[in-house]
Amino acid sequence: LVMKPVTWSDLSAARKKLTSAGGITGTVKYHRGLSGEGLKYVRDVIVWLPPSYEKETQKRYPVLYMHDGQNVFDPSTSFLGSDWRADEVADSLIRAGAIEELVIVGINNSPDRMSEYSDTPAGRSYAKFVVERLKPFIDSIYRTKPSRETTAVMGSSLGGLISLYFAWWYPEVFSKAGCLSTTVIPGNRDEVLKEIRAYQGPRKNLRLYFDVGGKEYGLLRGFSALASTLKERGYEEGKDLEFFLDEGATHNEMAWSQRLWRPMEFMFGRK
């Protein structure tokens, strides 16, 4: 018996069968108007539940927190009408046995997105909100596995940047981060590189995924700098670090949806 890795193209037929045109695959729950200290705007949250959640009532699940929640599941709320299809991708991967079942929490952005997704007072407040307010709330009402080993964070662009910060600031809470098209620009927006290089403490036990599109010209140097910096700090590709260059891809939700299976397998793949 020859076992081959599952790829997104392998799952395309299953995905088409499971997807309702323009809708959400699976069960989602909404929690609206959550507030946090230091945040100017309240936050809506959408929670996607895995296929077995309502049947296997004793089972608990790992959790993936995703930024830009409007763009994660629903094309009707997403930017320019194209979403990440996180519901469809996760459902297909789970049914194919490629990843373990998980709960996905989409956190809506706000008009302060730029500052909240950066290392600013607003960004620190946003991270504190997720760690101290949202995560305990999710763990209290859903059957989650709350440990760091089963908790991950993911986003794209500035969402990728703040995902890296979340894992770096709170390694006791998040063990994994998926950072797609991360906004790191050497000489301009490279504070996270300086923070990682300046760190003198024990090595943080993290699994980190990064990618970039071949046509995201402004981010390619930052992608390389992240790879070099993290390798210098002892992280190893093929072990706890993954970098993927998506040749020909641009900077949008459609591109991220096409390669979303990669970070999902990296973080939640069945060994």
C-alpha cells in the first residue's frame, strides 16, 4: 500500500459535493458585541463547528483562532465577495482524514484593523482581549481542548503579522501560527524581525507556517528575512517551520483560500 500526501486538488471533488453555492458548509454560531479593555470597537465572532460536534457529545476539539472573521467563512460578508472558504477546506480535509477535527473561531476586524494587527497599544489590547476574554469564553461554552498544544492562530497580510505576534507574545497559550502573506517589509515594517532577533530567553516551543505569493513583490524580501531570522533562532524547516512560495499568486482572499489546506495540514495534520 502506497500512501501519498493529501493535496487540495485531491480534495476538489469532495469539496464540490459538500459546498452549497454562496453558503456556509457546516454549522456556525454567532456571538456579537464582545468588548475588550483598550479596544475602541466591540467585536463579533463566528464559530465553526466540526462535522461530529453535535453527535459526539463527549468529544473535545482543538481550536484555531482566525483574524478578519468577516472573510473566513461567508462570501456575503467578505471583502469583494470572496472568502477564505475555511469551512469548506476544513470540512474536506477532515472527511478525507487529513487533519483532526477542530473548532474554528473567526474574529471580525474593526475600523482600527491596521493598529490592532500591529505591535501598538491597540495591538497589545487586541491580543489581550483574545487571550483573556475571548479564549476563556470559547472554552467555557464549547467542548474545546484548551491547552497550548491544541490552540493555534492564523491570518493573512496584517492578520499574518499579528498571528506571529500572538504566538511570540503568548507561547503559553498558542503553540502554532499560520501566517499567510505576512506584512513584513525590511527597512519599513520590520519591527517583528527586530523583536525576534533581540530575544534572549529560552527558545519558544512553536510551530510556524509562512507563505507568500510570487506576485506579492513588496512582501518577498520580508518573506526571506523571516526565514533567515527564524532559522538563526533555531527553528528548522520540515520540523517546526514551513515556508511556501505560491508562484503566480497575488494578495487576496481567493489566493489564500487556494492554499489554506497547507497551514491547516501543517498545524492539525494527522501524523
